[in-house]
Amino acid sequence: MLLDLDGTLYRGDAVIDGAPAALGVASAQRLLYVTNNASRRPEVVVEQLTGLGFVATPDDVVTSAQAAARLLAERLGPGAQVLVVGADDLAAEIEAVGLRTVRRFEGAVPSAVVQGHSTNTGWADLAEATYAIRAGALWVAANTDRTLPNERGLAPGNGAMVAAVRAASDQEPLVAGKPYAPLLEDALRRVGTRSALVVGDRLDTDIEGADRVGLDSLLVLSGVSTLDNLRDAPPEQVPTYISDSLSALNHPPVEDEPDESADLAERLRRHPGRAVPVRGTGVAATATEIR
């Protein structure tokens, strides 16, 4: 199972009710925690997860910072200079693959710019990135999540900052995180199988990402995306299953039902804590049929 974090297991510093218990039962499966958040090293993620009651080791955590570092290492020579917009832990992942990091565009044009989420990112940081990209630097974004769920609601995500640089530079970044393939492919390589279920709370990242790499997906209604979002979703953002909670991982999915005309809200009410099939099961193949 490839599990999202923010909005799926916790919101900000608050654990989502029942999530640790659900994963405790599901732990017979190999669990990987796959996060678009590039601001923290795996060890820091593990510290938060264990503090909230989950079981995890650094080898179980796959981050968009690691995927971004791989993309840069594959495209740049050893020791190439990369301008970092983001947290120190993102810079550490870039340095771990043999690249040099800077925070300002001074002198020679950096070979690349890498941009990840940080609550400390300001105008000056975005300006440095824009100068370097306009001068020809390769641009890699760890993710393009427009929002980030926390205990107060939805805050601006890395994608909101990426949008500012996009507008100022007239360029498009290479994206490492979901819904693009690099992050999920890194996770699949780590476990050595393509028999995996992607579990997350966002249609535009987790579910579309699963679709892009050919995996089944489970949307949990504990974070960003809602049933209304699903009714308006394009086909690539329609999950295989939907559930109101992670407890669905501990039960067989609901079988096709005689009354397939019932809307999803009604079917979820009839099967609390169960995974209700949405596509690929004869219930609904496209977003149009969900409506």
C-alpha cells in the first residue's frame, strides 16, 4: 500500500481518528508512506508518525524531495550547482546525490532550480528562482499541490508558490511529485512490485497519480477532496474505490450492488467504513456515470 500522509493519516499535528488502528490491522501488507511534502527528511516524518501512533521506519518513507533529487542527478553532472527554494531538508536530499546547493543566483547561472514547500519561503526566494530560470536553469518542482491541509483548514501549498514563479518566468517545471510518475515509481522500485494500492485524499494528486502509473486507488474523504469534487472529476481522477475512512483497509470492498442507481453518498451511508467501488468494477467507469 502506498499511503499519502497529509489529509489521509493526519491534518497538521492532529491524527485522523482511527487511522493508526486501521494501519495496525493492515500491517500484514508492506506499507510505504509516500508524501508530496518535500520539507522534511524521512527520519523527521517517522518521528511524527510514531508520535501519532503509527509504525514506520525511514525506509518506509518516500518523499518528493528524494524524487526531485533523483531527477536532478539523472540530468546534471556531479557537483552541479542547484538553487534551492524550500526547506533545509530538501537541500540535504539534493546534496546527498552529489550536487551543490545555493540559495542565491550570484555569478554563474545555476544548473537547476529545485522548489519545494517551506513556510519560510518569501518574495526574495521566488525572485532568485525566477532570475535563474529566466537565465536558463532547469526547473524542478517537488510538487504542485495548490493547498496543504492542516488542523485549521486548507493553507497555500507548494503549487501556489510554483504558480507565482511560473507566472514570472513564463516556464513550466519538471514535477517530481504526484500526480506525476517519478515519486510513485520510486516507491514501486523500493518494494519491487507493481501490485500496490494508492491510498489518499486528493483526486488531483493521489488518484490521478495512481491512474498515470496504472495502479488501483482508494480515495478517503478525510482531507481535501469531496464527493462534489468527484462528481465533477475528469476520468483520470476517478478512484477505483472510495471510503469515508481508512478502516476500509481492514475489510473486503463492497461487492457490486443490485441498486447501482443509488448515488455514492447513499452507498457510503449504507456501508460505513467500507470501500465502495467506483470504477473498474461495473459500477461506474467514468465521472459521467458517477453523476
